[in-house]
Amino acid sequence: MAYSTVRVILRPIKLGFLVNPNDKQALVNAIEINSFLWGGIYNPIIPTFKRTSKRLEDESIKHLTSKEILEGYVG
């Protein structure tokens, strides 16, 4: 009789949460959902914004639009 071995590696589903940084309830909801998901610590909470914040405008990303920065997170 022939035998074989099968190896299965399970990984959690990776999710990302796009959250308006000015919406505190959306941020709380994303944190709550991540707190009970398997692998939730690895699911990023990504800020969305219409224009680039002055705090984010350093020389390395100054030329990028907010959409391009978001696509860099997701992408």
C-alpha cells in the first residue's frame, strides 16, 4: 500500500482598513474588528485623506498626491 504526506500551511487572511483620520468612530471600529480577528495585529489601519497633510510632506514624498500615497499602502 502506498502512503504520502501532505503539508498544509494556514495563514490568516490579511485585511487593511482605510480610515479617515478625522473620523474617531471609524478608527475605533477598525481597532475593535482587528482585536478579534486572527492575525489582526498584522492588518494595517491606513489613513485616507483628500490632500497631503503638512506633517507628511517631507522631501521623499513631497511630490506625491494623497491618492499616490494611498496606492503605495495598498498596492
